[in-house]
Amino acid sequence: MTSLRSGVKMVLMKPVWTLGKRKSSYKLSRVNLNFESGEELIFISSLSTLKREANLEKFNNLSSHDFTGKVGIYGDCHLFNSKEIGFSELDENKLSKDEKILGRRDYIYLFDNDQDGNGPNIHKILSKSNDKEISFFVNPSNTSTSDIIDEAVKFNHSNEKYFIVENNDLIFFCVPLQESITKKNSSNIDLFIKDRIKKKKLIKFKVPNGIYDICETEFVPRLFKNIDEFTEPNELLGHYIVRKNF
């Protein structure tokens, strides 16, 4: 979360209830998007998908009420676009094995804010035994990611939310709500992307190509042992993002 006071920008972390001192089997590094609470929402996709001009019109009409108001779950993950591209529009010889199995879908997903309007905490996850195993955890809850990540990786419950990374570029980025978009960046997707990068509102990661699952993680009392006593069973803890293995 960010705020402006006397012309000085302050970057604030989303508050958590647990201490986050548990020793995990994974290395966590925080993804520091320059997110402005109440004015933006956070997205994930591949960079090549974001560059499609058709996305810009949807960004220009973005409203936070389009999501939480309909489903009633704060911090949830939503499919933002749904255009499906068939094999007839592609050179099938260039498709990966994963793409041939599932078909190619250029999906962008949105992570809703919590009830206070704060964006989720995001961490890059690395295995301590293999630095090439890259995954991510998007945490909208008040529980420290380090206290739940070991169980979240095992939980690994996919609800058919996935996107494809083609050019080794996975990105998290912030999009302003409708009233915050300036005319300068609302007519050209390349200008929009440059503006996001300049303002540290788009962060790119080099990852292996393939299909990435967005796995919903819910609180299961018998599985998660380091959860606050006030957390309700089946409460949303976050979203574990990992490359699909066939």
C-alpha cells in the first residue's frame, strides 16, 4: 500500500497477524509492486498477453465493484479476459507440448483487494534444493506467507485457473481504476506498459515457459498448524502459482 503525505511517498506492507518466524523449506522474496491502495488492482499474466491491444479497452473500464460485489469473497482471483485462440490462428509446429494438450488461452487474472482495500502480499518462492523451481504466492490474508507456504505447496488445489508463459516472461502489474487512468496512457498499450514499468507498477520475472496453475489455498485445520485461532475453516489464505507438470 502506498500513500502521499507532504509530497513524500511511503510504501507500506499489508499487515499480518502471525509473526512469520517459522523456518520454511522454501526461500521467500517479496515482490515489491508500487501499489496504491484504493486506486489500483493487481494482475498476473505473461508479458506477451498483456501486449495485446484489446486488453487496453477493458483496463479503461476497470472497476473494483465488478468483482467483489458479485462474488462476496475478498482477495479472490478472477479471470479478467476470456478470449480463446484456436489452433487455426497459430503455427501448430511452434506450439509446446503443454499448449497442444490444453490449447492456447491468453488469459489475464486479477487479484481482488481485501475488505480494507489493501492489495495482497506477493512472494517469489524458491526451493532451497533447486533454484530453478520458481513459484509464487499471492497472499490476501492476515497470515504471514512463511507460516503457511510449506502446507500451501502440498495443498496445491487447482480450480482450473491457469495461463501460459511463452517468452519466459511472467509479470505482476498494477492497473488503475477507471477514474485514475490518464488520457496519455489509455490509447496505446505500449505507452501503458512503459508507464507501469517507469512507476515500478510492473515487475517481470524470467521463468520457464509453460502453463502456470493458480491454485486456491484454503484453511484446512488438520493441514495448517500455524494459523491464527480466529481463522475460519475454508477461509481463503491465498493463491499458489506454479508451473503445471504433466
